[in-house]
Amino acid sequence: MSKNTHMEHIEDLIINEGYVGGVKAIRHLLDLRDGVENVTVKWDGAPAIFFGIDPEDCQFFVATKGVFNKTPKLYKSVSDITGDAKVSSDLAAKLSQAYIWLKKLNISEGVYQGDLMWTADDVAEDGTVHPNTIVYKIEEAKDHKFGIVVHTKYQGSRLDLMQAKFIKKIPDWMSNVPGLWIRGAGYDGNPSFVLNGRISQLWELLDKINPAYLDGLADSELAQERLKCFINTFVRTGERKIQWNQFRVWNNAYYAGEEAKRKTEKGKAAVEAKRKEVDRTVIDFFDHEYNLLTEFYLLMSQAKEEVVHKLNVCNRGPDTYFRDKQGWLHGTNPEGYVSIAKHSAVKLINRYEFSKANFSTDLMKGWEK
């Protein structure tokens, strides 16, 4: 598969990719029904770290983003990092530690992507680390100066041509640096899923939806964005029952607000054109298809939550918590999981647990310490 720089929720595939996306989502459920060999854990580390060998000059580098751009931003020395005025002091310190520790791996080829879990100053006395939203209890953290979970390797003759391969278990040679804690993202557990009924219902629903409607939705990034933003308004509040029949009212109110901000008739007309595109694509003339789409989305979300629950119950990973503003820890589940197929990978996340917490201002995040 290509770059692992953005991953979608399994239930959003039908919105993003239309009929093909619906098929992909169901096939992910079929794979999960047959086993968890292609499941990895999503670790809530930060920032994302890319590291490896630049094939252009065979030099080691670290980076945070833009690795696969036409002009990539690569740091090939600590002085490259500290000399970049656009990098904050906190990020520069973490990147410098990443460069120092990960260079010790003596990587010979390829580029790796992982999530930073801690540097030496991040480990609490009780062995917890808090890189982002989730707090992890990792006993080995006290004895290691740098911790990272690696989940993807890229290979190719040029950075912009590299292809991604997910890593469930790191090779043995990566485990030989004293003071460096490095792990793959493989899932450790043995759950089983009863999904045949859900899968049959999803196939039946997908076959009822006019493919032209789904393809029109897949062709409009604006309509996709607005529909997913509407869904997120319910995720943020923890309201599980999405009021699908309110989409038009919600969308019209949004664009009325946007139009009010414009001072010229040309600007107002551009906003109105966007509103009409969204209405035309999502719901105008398509009430029946829209209702079927929401049924499919709901059923896929329910199937995903059943899978995530079983994965959580059987997971043998470290204990995980949220920390409130008073400093108290509250037990929670891992961020989520990734289902990997030959040509796609999707997130399996309980959005009403982790995503809601991610949006919450009542919980302390790692960068707020």
C-alpha cells in the first residue's frame, strides 16, 4: 500500500469512496471474522517520528512530517534540528533525542514511522508516560531513556515513490540498543468474532443503494467533509443517536453563518454555491438513498464497536488511563486498532470513548503538563 500518513475510520469508507468503499469496509469485517493476524494497535504517542535512510545520499535522518513531499524536510544532524527557527524548543528537544537514539540502530535501508512515547524527562515516578491523550503504565519506562512504537516501514528508490508495509513485530536487531525501548504495533490477544449476521445485513443494504448516489458523494470532497463534520458534532458531545434528519438544517445554518461573514455579493454567491453542492450531493433528490446510507453507516459502526470491545477484552498490552484536570487517573481502553488489508488500512476506534476524550477540555493532555 502507499503512504500511511492519514487513515480513515472503517465506517467512513462508504462516504469517502462510495460503493467501492462500502465493499472495502465489509471485506475488512470478513478478514476480522477470520482472525486478527492483520490487526495492529494504535498507540497514542506524539509526535509522529519518521526515521531512516534517505536514498538520495544514504544519510540517516529524522523528521515529523512532509517526508514524502516533493521537497521533504529531513533533519540529518542535531544542528539541523536546533537551527530550524520554525521548530519549537519542546519539539526540537524531542527530535534531537530521537536523532541521537534512533541513529544508534545503524539502519542500513528504508524509512520507519512510529509514535514517540517518551524521552528521559517524561517518565513519572510511578512509571507512567503521558505522550498525548492516553496515559500508559509501562514498567520498563523507568529503565529506558527513549521509548517509541514503530508501526510502518517504507521502501523504495526515492522517498516520494516509497510503499508502506505495516510492522507488527520489530526485527531482533532493533532490540539491541541499551536504554532504547522500541516495540512493534502488533496486537497481542486471541479474540473471536461473530459477524456473519452483520456482514449479511451490510451486503443487503449496500446492494439497495443507488451506486450513482454513492459515486457522487465520493466525487465531492466538500460533501464528504460536511457530512463527517456533522457526525463529529455528535461524537464531541457523546450523543450516540445521530439525528440524521437534521443534516440539512445543520448544514444550512452553517452556510448562513459563512455567508454573513462575506461582504461582497461575489463572496456570498460562492458560499451559496457550496451549500447547494452539499445539499445536491448528500440529500436533494436522494432521500431514499440517504436513509439507506445512514442505515449502512449505523450498522457498520455497531459491527466495529463489537469488534473493538472484543479486542479490548483480550488485549494484553499495558494499562491505559485518562488523567483529569485534578491529576486523577481513570482507567480506559487503548486508543484503538488498525485493520490491514492488501490495499488499505482502516482505524477501528470507539469514537464515543477515545475520540470524545480527544476533543474534551476536561481531561489533561500530555502537552499540557
